[in-house]
Amino acid sequence: MRIALFATCLGDTLFPDAAKSTALLLTRLGHDVVFPPGQTCCGQMHVNTGYQPDALPLVENYADEFGDASYDVVVAPSGSCVGSIRHQHEIVADRYGTTALRERVQTAAAKTYELSELLVDVLGVTDVGAWFPHRVTYHPTCHSLRMLRVGDKPLQLLRAVRDIDLVELHDADSCCGFGGTFAIKNAETSTAMLADKIRNVADTEAESLCASDSSCLMHIGGGMSRLQMGTRTVHLAEILVSTEPAEVAPR
């Protein structure tokens, strides 16, 4: 399958390992992963803060770059960005674009998937051959859970990882308090929500906190770092791409 990778803004500027791991994992599974060089932001932050007209060029660019018929599917290591592409791009095209743009947006959005969706629903894979001998807890991000409704697909993938110690996170489906500019405009509320999330992570005694969105990991990780918890954040793709060293692999 020919798969186009949408790296996302955070992947490009702050968390490249999530995008790199996604590409490496899918290549290892036998697929042709392509990185369209003209890709930019999906426009989510513009739409969410009330600047919908300013998102139009970004929506047009996404449709141009990823609507290419030579790509069977598009993948992004972010439920948040995929949620925007599926639910916001058509709104922007309807209000500020043309009928032709709306059709192009629909074409690109229909084949865009978050990583766990692509693996489980499209490729039919839950065991990707990963090995991660650590105690891990999983935070289901709001957009992946509520907008995309990925359900337990990430957990299906994590449960198949060899030697992982996967522990349940209490009140897992509660928001971490990030929400992009919400954390800035409503700092006190955001901080209170973050404190609850961090407390629940600490109770698991996990070495690593896993999620499918780098933005949420950035928010929670920042809080845990300030408390010197020692719990590291890791994107789902980084766990799934991890393999056992050759020298200790079973013979």
C-alpha cells in the first residue's frame, strides 16, 4: 500500500520521533511510505481560535498535497489533526471556498487516518512485532476518543507488545487540560485538570505514559517534569516501532 505521511506541526518542530517512528513502522510492515514535501499545518489552531478564513489556504494545501490519487491512504500520528481534517476542513471549504474545493477536501479527508485506525481497521494488524519491556500506562486523548472514536484500538496494539507491563490509568478518559489555547486562556482550570491527570499517572507507578497525540504528552510531560516524577512520555508510534535487540532475540 502507498501511504502518505502527514507529520503535523508538532511532529515537524518539536516531536519528530513520532513521525519518524510512524514511517519506520509502516515501512517495516511492507508499505511504501511517502512524505509529500509541500505539506503544512492542518489549520486546526486557526479554526479553534476563531480565524476560520485564515485556515482556508492550509485546507486548500492539504487537499492538494494529500488528495493525490496515487496515495492509497494518509496517516498522521495525531488524533487531534486527523479530527480537524475530517470535521473542520469541510466546514471551512463550505464557508470560504468553492464547490470544487469541498469535493477535493472530502476526497483527502476520506482516506486520512490516525495511526491506530490505519493499523487495526485498514491494515488489519494488532501485533506489529513490537517489544517494550517497561511499565506503561495509556492516556486516550480527547480528539482520538471523542471525535474519531478510536475506542480501544491503541490498547489492542499495546496489549500485543511483548514484555510490556500495561497498567490501567484511573479516570483515563478525562481530559488532561491542554486543549491548545485553552491551556493559556483558561490557565487555572487547565492546571487543575492537569493535576488530576498527573496524580492518576503517579498512582500507576508507570515508567512511561503513552498517548497518540504529542500535544497532550507535551502538556502532561511538562507537569510531570516540574514535579520531577521521573515518568517519561512516549508516543504510541515509538512503542510500536521498538523491537528486541538482535543479541537477546529468541533463537
